[in-house]
Amino acid sequence: MRILIVEDERQIAAFLERGLKEEGYAIDVVYNGNDAVDWATSVEYDGIVLDVMLPGRDGFSVCRELRSRGNKTPILMLTARDTVDDRVTGLDTGADDYLVKPFAFKELVARVRAITRRQGDTRSVDLQVGDLILNTLTHTAQRGEHRIELTTKEYNLLEFLMRNPSRVLSRTQIAEHVWNLDFLSESNLIDVYIRYLRRKIDDGSEQKLIKTVRGSGYLISDEPE
């Protein structure tokens, strides 16, 4: 999943970027409110971690602007301002959640998981396609009675596919959401990881879930071809 971090304090931004990357997210970072609006409206993100106190326009203004443009990306606001009025203002501008500094990183990760789950119109931690189940909390997969061990990137790729069932995803879309912006589109890394997933998920099963749409990309579906 791809997250935009908006934080003007470089040390905090670097800490969040490093920590969320270790959790398997693809991360972009900007340091002011104007860039936040530009990036959030030109790139499809799964979530935004947005500081309130920013140069240029503040986080409240950024959130209000994005919602006025119809952008529904889940937003977690960060701030050192912990009054009730500030929290109410953040939520009223359209934020999905609000976290006061200082915070425990594991709480931030839990809140990011929560708001991105909410985007899928479900509170379930399990994603399911056919008899394949992916638990988004434990990062484990199971097909039928068979438990599937996944590496971090395999999990990220499978999660992206399963959050978009029966939807053809281009290699560019996959690269943007699973890898970072500097991912080389000419690389065959995506094809390699698709093969890894097929071996673990489809080999030995009569019904193949991961499918190639030639010239377009990949999809996951339990519908017969």
C-alpha cells in the first residue's frame, strides 16, 4: 500500500518514512501543505499521514481542500495540539483519525491500518477471493487448509491484488503501490513476484486465481476464465 507523509520536521518525517517502509508500505514524503495538495491530487494513495502545523497552508486547510475536490483518501492527522477543539476541527475538515504527538509508533501503524481498512468499506481484517484468505493484521495467507508463508513484498503485492478483486492492475499501478516512486518500470521485478505468488497460491490447485491479461496487467479473481 502507498502512503503519503506530510511533515515539515525532517527528522520526524525520516523516522516515519523508515518505520512505515519497514512495515511494508511504499512511501512518499513532502514537507509543506502546497506540495501535499499537489501530490495527493495527482497520485493515487491508500492513506495520508498529515501534520497540522505546516509551512504554507496548514493541515486543516490541506484536508479541507482535498475533500472539497472529492478526494476520499483516508487521512490520519498528526499534531502537538491536543485540545478538544483542535481534534474536533481536524475531524470536521474531513480527517479520518487524529493522533497527538508524542505517540508510540506502533499506535500510528495500527491507526494507519484502521483507516486504510475503512477505505474498503469493511472493518474485517480478512480479505478473501475464492478459498484464499489474507489476514491484514498477521500478514498471513491461507488457501483451503494450506497455510502460505509470504515475504514482505509478496504480502504487499497480494494485498494490493486482493483489495482490487477482478480488477485489471497495470504494471505501473502495481509499481506505484507496492514499490516506491523510483521503481524502474523497465524492470521485470513485478513479473518475478507474480511468479512467486503463483507458485505459492495456484500451484497444485485446479482453480487458478492470479491471472495475466496480456498487454494490460494482472488480476486476481475466482471467476472461471
